[in-house]
Amino acid sequence: MQLNGRVPAREVNKALLAAKNKGAMPPFTEAALLEALHLEGDEPDGLTLMERFMGQPKSLAVDITRLLLVMPFLVTRADRLILSVNEGSANQAQEALALMLGAVVSKQILREGDICSTARLMVLDCKRDDIIAPEVRALLPPEAEEVDR
């Protein structure tokens, strides 16, 4: 399945839940996720991860609904995923999603810089270098951990 035309946050939420509860592998590829989040190129566009995951709003009501209902679940599930991965208790599907989300966060930081607190916190929370490379961590200012904690 590709993510074309779908709200990335909703689809990633479903994948996170299915991975945790059923061990189901993600129904999309890393490339499809990067494309859906407009992170496939190298030119900065100034968008944060929150804006990317919400997708293109059709109206203010849709935008508010996504922000209030979908995004908190995504952030909570991503935090739990990072915790499981750090503890070594993640299943194979969760590992696959962690690698995909690591690629997303890494691309966000590499391309846009430190403009997104969500990406920054994910980088700071994830302890595995195979998910978030040391080069990406090095792009964050030393005071980032102190400011966000």
C-alpha cells in the first residue's frame, strides 16, 4: 500500500497499533512514507513533522480535527515505540517501523535543521545509532537536551 492521498498520521497510527498488537508489518515502505511526508527531496521547505504528518488540510475543521484527535495518538504511540526499541522489547514489526520513523526524523533534521521540537525529542529519546545516526544527533545544539527536558 502506498500513502498517496491518505493522511500520513492516520496511516502511521494504524501501523503502530497493528505492529504492537498483532505484530503486523507496516503496509507501506520507507520510501512511500518519506514521499507522503514530502521528505523525498533535498530542498528545505520549512515544514515541521507535525505539519507533514497532518497532510494537506481540506478545511479548518479538518485541520483542527487532525491536530486534536490524530496527532496526540501518533506522538504517544511513537514515544512508546521508542521506549520498546530502547529496552529491546520491540517485535519485528515495531523494529521495522522504528527504522522508518528514524529515517523520517533523520531526514527532517538533515534537511530542515533543528526547527521541530517533535523531531528533536525523538532524536534525543532514541538511544540506538542504527535508528538515529550520530551524525544526526550532532546537528542538534548541545543545549537542546536541557531545553526540552
